[in-house]
Amino acid sequence: MKIRVWLILTMVFNLGIFPLFTNVSYAINSGGLGIYPNQSEWNPKNESSKSWFIYTLKPEEIKKSKVDIKNDSDQSVDLKIYPVDAVTTKDGSFAPQSEDVTKDGVGIWIKMPISELSLNPKETKTVDFTITVPQNAEIGDHMGAIIIQNKKTTGTEKNTSVQVVNRLGARIYISIPGEKISKLEISAFDKTMENGKVIFQLTLANQGNTRITPKGEIEIKDKFGNMIDKIDITQREVFPKDTIVLPTKWEETVNGKFTVLATVKYDDQKLDKELDLEINNTDKRVLGIQTTKKNIKELPAIISIMAVIILLTVVYRFL
């Protein structure tokens, strides 16, 4: 019986390929195709503007822009081109909406004169588009993308019905000026176990109207207050009104009772949240001693001391 898989989307973005349900790797094009802001859109004070469209626009402002689409391959291609809104995923990755999702943000602010284009091998075309900011646009940060998509779908396997659509796009960030509210909250701090390792789950909620890219770390101390480990938290962007969950693996998971402190910093603010943790994996013990980073380093000295004690005991018995 055939298994029907209706649609698999592979979404690729400038400075980031975002395959659905996979991790992020970095590139600026895919399959010989590339999409970039035209040089006229570059901001010499912001290197990212060579890869993303980054604008500060007022309500009712109209911005005329240009995007370059490049075909570096040896074959002609027929493409669709269209704007979409964008969101962030649960873990904070940039994610464009699908073409058929109703637009109510940046995707609808953008008007393009064409919806399809063809490129010869090694050809680059520049496409004009217009951004019209509505009168009621909220103060703060908004995001979307311009997508190019091969008109042909590919990918079928035996006993399956699979359609694969490759999408490549350029991010668009638009900031509406006004009173900026930068407010982040740690709404939860928990843990799970995976293959004997602790995975800390830190939930961050952006209660403001501007995107925030916090930095942070997780400190793990034993019941005596000794530092056992310190781990950097994965850095992700938290968009206004979004909530993301950042997983952080404790690679050196060991037995014992611990106090875990997550600390997050952004702007001039500092947040923290504490978690009590108890691990009891019998295969994590060495000679009855908990294998922390600290005592692993001290193990040779401990063994030497034990050897001396045994030697003295033997000598004492013969005296």
C-alpha cells in the first residue's frame, strides 16, 4: 500500500538553511540559486544588510527596494517569487510561513510586480518590490521574507508519493519607531533525561515589542556549594510576543544532588531561575566516588593516597 506524504518543505534562508524539523547549518545559497538584497539596499554600518533586508520605517511610509536572484548553475530555472510573514520556532529559529498561510504582517506589506521569473545559466536578475507600512502598524519589530521556489517539484520513492518543494528566501526585518519596550521573562526552567544525559529546558517569553537576543549560562553546584560545571546557553533571538524553549545538554552529567542556576542577560537586565536536581545513575560511579569534573582531575592523587595508605597498613602489620 502506498504511503502518501503530501508535502515536505525544505526552507533555505540567506546565512541559514532551515530544513523542517532539523537543525540549522549555514550557507548563502542552495542548489546554485541565491537570493540577496541588491547592493543599493546595503547599509555600510550593518554587515547583515548584505544578506537580509533591515529597515526602520514609519507607519504609512513607502519603501521601494530591490532584490537580486542569481542562478549559478549550468541549467535554466523557472521560479515562483512571493512574500510571506515569518515567525520563530519553539527553539527560536527563524521560520517563514508557507505560501498558502494567510498574511497579516510584513508579507502583506510587500507588493511585487511579478510572481514568476526564469533565469538562464549564470544569470542574475534584479526584481523591484515595494513595502507599504500600514497606518496602524504596531511599534516594534516585525519580520517576513521574500521567497523563490522552483516551479517543479521533485522527489519520489518506491511505494511512496512524495512532493519536495525547495524554498530559498531573504529575511526582512522592519522596525517601527516609537517607545521600545524590552522585557524578557524566564517563564519556566526544567529538565529531562536523554540517554543518561540531563537536558535543561529554559523557557523565555518576550513581553516587549522589540526582538531580544539574550546571553546566558547554567551553573551546577553540588550540595556543598562547589561548582561542578558551567554551560553556555544556546543563543537565540526572541521576537516580540514569542515564547521559545532553549534546550541545553549537560554533557558531563554525573550522580548526586545539585543546585542548578540559569542566568540570562540582555541590555542591562539580568534574570535567573533555580532548579533542584538529583541524578542517580549507577554506571556513573568510579570506585564509589562521584565522577565530577573536579574529582576526575583529582583521581590520580586520590589513588596515590589510597596506595600509600594500603602500603602503610601492610608495613604496620609486619612490624
